[in-house]
Amino acid sequence: MDIHEYQAKERFRAAGIPVPPGEIATTPEQAESIAAQYGGMVVVKAQVHSGGRGKAGGVKLAKDASEAKEHAAAILGMDIKGLTVEKVLVTPAEDIDTEAYVGILVDRKKQAATFMVSAEGGVDIEAVAAETPELIRKLTVDPRYGILPHQAFWLANFLYEDPALIKQASKIIGQLYTSFIESGSSMAEINPLITTPAGEVKAIDAKMSIDESELFRRPEVEAMRDTSSEPASETKAREAGLSYVKLDGDVGCCVNGAGLAMATMDLVKYYGGEPANFLDIGGSSNPDKVVAALEIITSDPNVKSILFNIFGGITRCDDVANGIVEATRRIDIKPPIVIRLTGTNEEKALEILHEAGFSAYTSMDEVVEKAVQLAQGN
Amino acid sequence: MAIFIDNDTKLVVQGITGRDGSFHTREMMAYGTNVVAGVTPGKGGQTFEGPNGKAVPIFNAMDEAVAATGANASVIYVPPAFAAGAILEAADSGVSFVVAITEGVPVLDMARAHAFAKDKGVRVLGPNCPGLISPGKSKVGILPGKIVTEGPIGLVSRSGTLTYEAVFQLTGAGLGQTTCVGIGGDPLIGTNFIDCLAAFEADPDTTGVVMIGEIGGTDEQEAAEYVSAHMTKPVVGFIAGRTAPPGRQMGHAGAIISGASGTAEDKIKAFEENGISVAQRPADLVGLIQDALA
């Protein structure tokens, strides 16, 4: 789960990291009054779950409150990579001497959190890593000890020469680790970490992704979820306990298991179709989940055919069959449904489906090919 | 022979009295797995009734279960909040192999658990995995026993039901398996492709390997390099997620294309460059492995 810059800054502030003040505006007038309260120059920043906000024109410097109002009017409602800007952060502009990068993420290969720092801040760190890896210093943190003081110093020492700046940055690196762990994060980033002419080190941008598996024990972080940035169907799917990602095609897919769901989408493409979605109904086969899945798939107006691909292991095929029949009773489903069921309680499932007038396939290739033909009007 | 589990596997089930734990313990026992003990804190001294009149003693803690039964492996069906703790306890109890089925374990918990298990020299499979099965010998986890059959193919996969699909196709074509291993869909897993490939290479009964990967991370790319550098047995593969959009988690916590890394194209390319034939469809795996073994 991604959180917004202003939310990540709240987490950082709580850990003691020096972050300039800032407030959220949803109207140009609010932006104006926040800017007036700070006085002087401010920055108006779009709050969307996307990188490249600056390039898209979503970050603007304003010399006074009335210009802040103008910028907010332009940025609010703007579309950045398909996301509509509904909030802007208004924050005092800082005098910048240098910009550095400090980030931490879970490294799959090292199986632990790993810091990356670079004196080249304010730019795309992936590009720095690819083109000039010597400009990045990395450190994997032993999860049993956390980051040790000399390690934080070693990282900070790569950024600055001035001992006063190194001291401040070391402290910030330790605080970032604390914030990362206490937020249940998978990635936390300060880009840029600036130095000011007055010799201060500050975080003027913040990014954080949260591990979804942490949220059950971190309600204060779950409360930061912004559902306005995702399609309503994805919110509904999450609430129903389904994994769903909306795509642009017309073949609706309902599958048990993530790997099989991806392989099914790929097979739709192989047979010349386009999948309308990724949907994993999960292992437990509660008929209500199947009903919810069908409601979500049919709420997408692009869907022209619906395919079920169920390989029963823990999932019982008869439960899925009952769900399909139940859903067709409860909701009016226009697109044709084709079904493949095999595995646990397959025979019972076929009986249930036949009685309700459905036929079923046992091969994955057959059902996908059929669904693609139906979507294409054949 | 087989890898990781066989007739000598003596299994403890952690979370044996839960809904999933009790169901799958019966399934494993019915398949012939030697389940010697169960652990549920607070239910020590009780007995778990298995199929065919077989009973399994329940203990409060792993060390008691291992001391009383000589168990050498455990499987974990406890809820996400307690799963990492269960792995730590198992790794400290004397068993050498721990299979974690639980999905949704916090990743930072797993970083600690993996570091601890590594220090203890204990192999962890998973978490968020379907477990493994050595046909005719033992099954640990949730893979359906009906779809496998004994034979010479080793299978390793990050997925659950996609593994079933592939095994179903192999079995249908008369290609049996030595062991089928689901390594799990999480970002931090204890046993990776290379561990399984090395074990299959060393197993005299395995003549060829099917490797099923998916988007996210670079485990498949490293495995592909391992195959060309260290394996004499043929390996064929499949990668799920050619149509997955970047930046979105596709069900599995680890199945996400971040930036330019972890795409299906990258992985397919790495497979092909290292002599691993890649199936366009799961059904094509059968022909590829038959050709490779011919």
C-alpha cells in the first residue's frame, strides 16, 4: 500500500526526522490561506500515488499566497499518470545548498532491509543505480540488531564532508530505520535530503510503501489508505477478501490462485484476446466470494465474456459451482459465462452446473479459447 | 529417491487443531505421511484423531514434541500474526526442515525468522507456499495427492494452483514426479529455485526438471545462470505474468514488477539464454520435457 507524501512526512516527523511544516488543501482558497499563514515563498505539491509529479507539472513554486492559489487551481483536478489530483500539500520553500538521496527497502536477495544513499539527490535513483552505481553506497541491516551507530555514520560519511552535516545525517538515517520498521514498511525514501545555507539537514520529500501483511497490527497506518486513488471495483474486491486488478481488456477472468490467474490471463492473450482483469478468489471457497467476484467483474462495462478457471485443491469445486448459480439468481449477468472446473469435488460441481443449465470444460486451453471467441462475438 | 521429504520424514504439525491444520493433517495422513505429533499451545496432552483410527499426540510446544517423538520436520498452519514465531520455535527445536504454509506473514518478521533459521542450519520452505510432495512417499502441505504419480521429473514452482495445473498435465501424459515443490509467492522465502535445482541435480532418480516462475524479483534469472553453470540434467520452464501490468501486486506479495525489474520478458530471456526451453502455455511443458529427455 502506498501512502501520500504528506502522510509519509507525518511518520517521519513522529520518528524525529527534521521535516519542514506543511498542510493539505483541497481547494485553491485553502491553499491560499495556508500560504498566507507561512508567509514568503511556498511549494504547492500534488498528492498522488505516482512518481514523476514534478515533470507532470504537479509541483510548483509560488512567490506568495495569491500565486499559491493559482497553482493550486491548476494542479487540483490535474491528471497525473491516470490519477486525478484531489489534494495538494502547501509547504514553505527551503533554501537548498545540496540534495542527497537516502532510501531503505526490503532486498529480496539479501533477505533484509537495505539502505541506499547517494550524494546525487533529487533525481531518479534507479537511473543512478543503472548508470553510475559507484555513486551509491549500500548497506544491508541485520534485522536482529537494527542499524548500528557506526553503520549510520558510514552511510552519512558518503554524503558529506562537513562533520556537522555527517552527524545530523547519521541521526536521520537511524530515525528513518525506526520509522521504516514501526510503519511496517517495504520502502521508505527521502529524495531529496537537503542541506541549507544555515547548515541544517532536512527531508523535503518523503515516500513510503507499506507491506499489506503488516496492516492487521497497525490500524493507524491502515487509516492512511486513500481509496480515491483506486477504481471502486478494487476497493470492493479488497473488502470481499479478493485479489483483483482491473485491466483494459474484455475477457473477465475468475481464477483460484495467483499463479494460475496470471497464467490464465496470459493464455487469453495467447488465443488473441485481452484479459479484463486479474482476479484470485483465494483458497477458501465460500460461495459468497464467488458472488462478489461476479458482481465486480460484471460491473466493468468492457467485459464481453466471463471465464472461470478453477483447479480445486483446498478450493472445493462444488462451492464455486454453488456460487456461480447463486450469483446468476441474485444479479442479472449479461455476458456469457464459460467454466472450467477440475479437482476436489469436481463431479458434484458438474451436477450442480448442469442442473442450472451451464456446461463446463475440464481443460484450461478449451475454456480460454472459448471465452476469447465469445468476447469477439463468435 | 526424492528431495527434502521421503519415507523417513517424521512430521510435527504446528497448529494441528485449527481449521486448516486439522483438515490438511487428515489429508496428509491419508496420503501416508508419517505425522508423529501436533503442537497447539494449551492443548498439550490431548489427542488428534486422524483417518483410519490413527491418533496423533498433541503437545504444548515444539521442543516437547521433538523430544517425545524424534520428529525431524514440521509444517506450519498457524495464522499470519503467529507464523514467524512458529518458525523461530521450530528452528530452535531440533527439526531440520520447516514448511510454512501461512500466507500474509509480515515481511519484516520473515527477515528475522530467515536469519535465525540460517544460523541454526534449518531449511525453511515458504512461507505462503503449498508445500511439497514426493509421490508414493510423503506429502507435507496442501498439494492434492490425487494429481501426482511416481516418476522421474522434478518440479519446482512459486505458485500453488499453477503447480497443480502443471503436475496434472505431466501426470496426464504419463510423466511421473520424484518431488513437486512449491517454494512460495512471498518476497522473502527460505528455499529458492537454486536450492531445489541443486537437490534435483543430486537426486539420482530425477532425470529432468520443470521450473515454473512468475513476475517479481530476479530469482528466476539467477536460477537460469545456475542451470547453465552447474546442471547436467535438462530443465524446461514456464513464466506466468506476461500480461501483468508494472507496479501492481498480482495476488502474491512477491509478484510485482518494480521499475524495470522482474518482468516476464526478462525471465523468459534469461531462461532461453541459459538453455532452458520456455513453454508458451502450461500444456506445452509436457512436449518440452519429453523432447528434452528424448
